[in-house]
Amino acid sequence: MKMKCLIRILLSLTLLSSFDFSQIKLNEPEKVVLSFYKWYLKDVYLKNIIEAPVVKLTKDGIYQIDTTDYIKFLNQSDYFSIQFYKSEIAMFIACNKKLRDINSKQKEDAPCFPANLVEGHECDFLCYMAWTGGQGESLNTVGIVKSEVTADSAKVITVLGDSISGPYSYPIVSLMNEHNKWKISRIEVSYEKPN
């Protein structure tokens, strides 16, 4: 009995060692996510390109988000779905409401980054790179941890890191199938390795 188990194990190991893992095909959502992060880490991340909207002081003395350059930046890529834009707009509206609450005394006492004066988390996305969770760390690797795909939606969990330091964050990328093309609808960053 033990000999049969040992033979099965050895046979399995032999088959596994001769298996060409390069033949494993990525599904379309995984390809989109890998392509997105390879482009982002190489051409955008930490390159002084608009990665988030900027906060400006209006002529009325109110801090507000200016999305002009950010929307142009998003439109230059073909990665994002209509739902992604809707989610971003809702987030900007919530942050703008909080920015309006900053009073002139706060502006004088702490002429720092306006998002730091906001109570709550509505403007947190202005304080870090929203698609990596980074604040300037060296990130140059991307991998797929796992994915779930249906006919019209997908969730791809990635791992971003540095080839020297290892994993940094685990972005959870939701995608939608829009007109037979997979588009990113949401990116939520986690720092915990998924099970």
C-alpha cells in the first residue's frame, strides 16, 4: 500500500516537472490588469504625471479639486470603464464637500496640503498613489495572485512590489466587459496577502 502511494507521488512529481508552465494561458481580464500595471509602473508611477486630481484655491478662497488634467490623463489610456469614471466623480464630490469646510483660520495656521486639514477619509486618495497604495516606494514588479471571471465582470487580485524588497501591496482590480472589451471599473488597494 505504501509502495503504491510512493509510486503515485513520484509519478505525479515526474509529470509536474515535465509540465511546461509557460503554456498556462492568462484569461483576458488578467492580461488587461498586467498590461495596465506594467504601463503604469514603467511610464506613470513617480514620473510627475498627473496621477490624481490637484487641489486648488478658487478665487472665492475655497479649496476644490481640479480634475482637468487628471481626466485628460485617464482619457489617454484605454483601460478604464464608464463605471470607473462614475466612481471617481462620486469620490471627488465627497472630497470637495469636505474641502469646503476648511476655514480661513485653518488655512492660515497650517498652510500645508489641504487634504491634511480634512476630517474623515473622503480625501485620503490625494495623499497616496491610489492604484498602488504607495507614497514613493520603488515598485517595479507585478503579478497575478488570483482571479474570478464571469461573462461580464471579473476581479483580479495582483501583487505589486520591488524585485529586491518583495511584495508591497495587493491591488484588487474589478473589471467590466464593455462592448466585448475588458475595462477597469475599480481599484481597491490592500496590504494584506489574500488567502
